[in-house]
Amino acid sequence: MRVFWEKGFEGATLDDLTAAMGIERPSLYAAFGSKQDLFARAVEHYLEGPSAYFEEALSEPTSRRVADALLCGAADLHTDPTTPSGCLTVHGAFLRGASPDGPGARLAAVRDGAEAAIGERLRRAVEEGDLPSDADPSALAAYLRSVTYGMAVKATGGATREELQGVIDLTLSAWPTA
Amino acid sequence: MRVFWEKGFEGATLDDLTAAMGIERPSLYAAFGSKQDLFARAVEHYLEGPSAYFEEALSEPTSRRVADALLCGAADLHTDPTTPSGCLTVHGAFLRGASPDGPGARLAAVRDGAEAAIGERLRRAVEEGDLPSDADPSALAAYLRSVTYGMAVKATGGATREELQGVIDLTLSAWPTA
DNA sequence: GCAGTACAGTACTCATCGGTACGATATCCG
DNA sequence: CGGATATCGTACCGATGAGTACTGTACTGC
């Protein structure tokens, strides 16, 4: 997973992958079938492990705390010194092949699903009166995702957690209150 | 330029490039030297052409108008139907090689330079009283760049100009006033 | 009209990538 | 202890990428 995270799908060669896993190529193919299948498994692990903050964030009681948890979770993850910088799913947004069943499409679905989930959560917040009735949950979700993507790009380029905190603070200062 | 813009440095093959230019490989090498050199030229043209909105935006009279022009210019560019989606420099943020003189490093310098230029402009705005004295120009610049990068990622994934406008509106609602 | 030169295009080289066949080695069961 | 089997690793294959040598042609200068 870390190899894909660090180098992306195309940047990760089989030599990289086998070296990181301590197994040889035939074993890898016996266990996973293909590079694409292995990547799919890596994405699953990423979503269940490092990116698990996401689901937890959606469970926060107020929309503002949801937003804060999403942004801080992403910033923590993208600058965690024990893991590669940046975001696996954002890294995968720039794949050569655009085949509808390829890894790029899968990641696009993951990203779209995440934004939709945030939108749903914020829609509930409007219903609960936690957000003003004229707030646009979809736009707020797109905003949060944009900032998150942007932080991933900046983290890939070497931004620090502190810099990203400044971004988060400004982002949240735009958050509407009921 | 368009080929690199659309496919990135590594995604653009020599066949793509020669086909787009209507010349053959040896002519390309005679004229530009190498793929990297050609890419450097493409980046120059990108900065001077499509991305020229940037310098104009910095000349806007108020910091808020600077921010608005930067964000709208980026959104327009990234969703212009006559050009590839997304941003050449963001696309290049995810290159395999990390060689200090490679195309990745060059683009990183471009991105860092852009953020620094925005920071400078906003610092001036603080001095001029156009921004409150407790505003943090660097943080605001990082915020603008994050949103811009995020819009580029979203545009690459197919976001529309209208969606991005929602992001811009929210982004600017966080803008401090003197 | 002819020699010299510059150029365009074809076809090649070398490296690397994803994926696999095959031989060597170890393991398990009778 | 022996043989079938499962597993591991080396070595290979076809495809594709960047970069280049070579040949034929057109054009210039005399």
C-alpha cells in the first residue's frame, strides 16, 4: 500500500512492490492476480486504515465539528511522517489511462462517493437546524473537498502540518452558523 | 503544450507529441534537444499564455479583488472547454522522479514562486491597510493556493465551472476585511 | 545542369515495464 | 524412506518508451 501511496499506480513498479512486500513476482501474481487487483486491495486498506478518520468525522455531532475533523484528519494524514506524504486517491487522479474500469475510474468513484457522503451529512445538518436553511450542502461539501485536495497537493510538495493548520483555520472561518 | 497539459509529462509519449506538432521525432530533437527541454518550453508558454491571468490578478487594487481574480481565473482556465481540464503545474506535482533538476522540481519551483508572489502582494495589502494588521499574508496565500489546487483536482475529475464558483464563493466568504 | 548540403522520414537500439514459464527446493503423506 | 506436490526464485517474453543512425530527397550555389 505504501508504495502505491508514495509513487502512485503507474509510478510503482513491480520491483518496488515485490521489494516492499518481501515476496517475488510469481507469488504476488498468485496471491493478487494482477497489478490492478493489488492496487484495488491497497485502496481498500487505505480507506479502512489511514483514511478511516473520514467515517468517524462524519459522526461528529455538529457540521462544524464534522468539517474540522475532516480537515484535520486529512492534514494529519497527509503530513504524517510515518507514512508517505499526500493522498493516495488524489495521487491517482492523474492517471494516463481513462478506461472506465481502470484504477483511475475506481479512485474517481471513491472521491465522488466521499463528497456525496459529506453532502448527505451536511444535508442532515440543515434539517437538524445545525446549518442555516439557506446553506448549500453540496457546495459546502465541494468546498471541503477542494481544500482537502489542495492540502494533499501541498503536502506532496512538502508543506508542514502547521502550514496546513493555517489553511484549515481560514477554511473554517467561512463556515456558516445557524 | 496541450499534450503535456492533458497527459502530464510522463503520460505524453513522443508519438503523442510529434503527432500534435505535425513533425517527426528527429525534427523535434533537433529543435528542442530532449523531451525535458520541450516540456520546459511548454511550461513557459503555459505561464505566459493560459496562466497569464495570474500576474494580472496580482495587479488588482484590493486584496479581495486579487483573491477573486486568482480564483476565478483558475476556475475559468481549468474548466475551459477549448483547453484540457485541470492545471499543468498541478498535474506535474505527481511525478515519479524526484531529481532536483527534473521537470517535477521545476514545477515545484513554479508553484512555490506563485504562492510567494501572492504572499508578497498580500503583505503589501496589510501595509496599505487593505487587510487587517493581524491578517497573516502567508497563511492567506497558502489558503488561496490550496483552494486553487483543489479546484484543479476537481476540474480534472470533471467538475463544472458552476461547481467551482460555489467553492470560490465560500472561499471568499472567509476573506478578512480591514 | 551538377555537386554539395540540409532536412524529412523510416527504421533501428537500448532500457524498462508488466506478466509468465520453468527449474530448483522444500514439504507433506503413505 | 520415497514420491507426489506445493512453493519459491531465476530467467525469460512481448510490448512500449525515449532517443538516434541512416537513407532518400529536395533545395541551394555555382
